[in-house]
Amino acid sequence: MADRTEIQAVEVTEAFLKEKLYDIRGVKVMLDVDLAEIYGYETKNLNRQVKNNADKFVGDEFMFQLTQTEYQEILRCKKCTSSWGGTRFTPYAFTEQGIYMLMTVLKGELAVRQSRALIRTFKMMKDYILSNQGLIGQREVMKLSMLTTENTSEICRLRMDIGSVEKQMSDVMDLLSDVVTKSDLADMMYSFVNDNDNGWLMFNTKYCSADVAYNSIYSQAKKSLFLIDNYIGLRTLVMLKNAPTGVDIKIFSDNIGNGKLHIVEYNDFCREYPRIPITMKKTCGILHDRFIVLDYGTKDERVFLCGASSKDAGARITSIVEDYGTPKYDPIIKKLLKNPDLILT
């Protein structure tokens, strides 16, 4: 705690980050002073945290110190005088890998909150980042999203387990008025998880984490998994990463709306998870609603109706319900299977 000061951390917005991106030595970077401002540190104390974890920042691919020429050029572009403690020491520049590593080094409630804000904003800035060969690479965003998904899912499962034993414990709890009840503990876990972006929804009439709901459905596929959804994005792929090996995964989508899936994201996902082959076809505008179809054409076929796209799951309260009248979907799916392939850009 001695390294921290009472500096007020800034709000992380697209406008703020665009002003803090610099093109130096052919790569996009952020400076230590700006990252310190984001995380509520004095610059020297942020750099001290980095120095204490120097083994994680070895090499210019993570960070480097500006030369005087580079330093003066930035000042000229900003049309300002130095705010980095004079010219005795030039600032450090953090590359995309360096910022990703910094997120794993800084600890505490504020650091976690600001790292989440950075990740959210980088996602919103996806088009800007891709067109400018930007700051946090899509693979790094994908890895962070997956880590968040895995950690949150474990917490959610624990919370659901606690809820399932609450009724069995009710008689005992009635006699212990001064202790924390099972529901209190479950609510505390809900509050912790709800601070993430993963959100909650109604799954077959039960309140459930969005990640847990989708993972539960996808994991039941035996032969095939068809996702029908015109609005897809990076999180659509992240949700599918836990599908069983060997399952035929097809996404039917016109890939419309804000935050649509880019070819860069798709290619990175395929390289990172080669065991999960995903093919894509267009819906050609014939469907508005979202569906998950498991094991199409087999005796195990199941169909789920989704109130929202998986890429936005949990952003608002919505529902996923199973429809047991699967034969009526056969003509629609047959038509979808004949549609042209979806070509990402």
C-alpha cells in the first residue's frame, strides 16, 4: 500500500484512449504517465511495480524507454511542456503485450476495475484498433475474455451449488439467527460476479450466469451444434470454445450490427483453438430470432430459443428456453444448409 497515492483514477473512454495512443518505432504504445493516470498511481510508483516484476517485461516487445528525440517529438505533437518530471528521465512506452502484462501485475480493487474498463473500451474500439494496427491485439482481448469467462463460470457454479443446498439447511439456519445464511453468501457471490461483463439471464425459468447457461447447452452436443444468429462477434466464438471435440459447429448469420465479427478475430480463434473447426453460412435474412440446434437430424435433436445474441448475453435480462417441437424446424434448417458461405471481412 505504500506505493499508492490518493490520485483519482480517470474514466476510461474511447476519446481518452485515442488521445493516449502514440506511434513510436512502428508500433502503437501508451506511455507510463498515461497508464499511471488510468490506474491511479504516481508514475514513479507504477514504474516501481513494473521494476518489481522485471522478469515479466524483458525485451522491447513489452516496453522501452523513449529517447530524447522521441520524447520531444511527442511534446511537439501535443503542443505542451513536459508533465513527466522534466527532461532528466524520459517516459517508458508500453506495447500491446506490455499493457496486457501490466494488467496481470497490478493488484487491488481499483486495478481490477480499471483493467475491466480498458478491456471493455478496447472491445468498443475494435474497428479503430484493427484499422490502425492498434494497441491490444485481438488475440490478447480474446485471451482476457476467455480467462474472465472461465473464472466467472467457476464462481457461478459454486453459487448455484450453494443455492441448491439452501433448502436442506433451512431448518438449521432458523436456529442460527446471528450467522451468515446460505442465501447471504450466494447473494455476495452474485454481487461479485455481476461486476463482470458476463451478466445473467433466465435459463429454463432459472436465474443463471450467461456463460454458465451457454456452456451448459453447448457441452450437451454429441454430433453437431448449429447457432443461428444474425448478430455475432468475438464473444460468440469465446462461448463456443468449450464445445466437445469432434462436434460439427456451424454458425448461420448475416453478421450485421455493431461489433460484428472480423476475419482477424476468426482467424486468431482458429489458430488458437484448432480442435474447434467452425464453418459459417448466411441466413439470407429469412430469420430474425436466435436459435441453438443440437444434433440436427438425429434422435437427440434439441432446439433452444434465445432472446438475445450470445455476443450480448447478459447485457440485459433475457431468456433461453428449450422448444420440444423440433420437427417444425426441419424445413428451415434444410433451407439454411443450402445458403452460401458467410465471408468475413
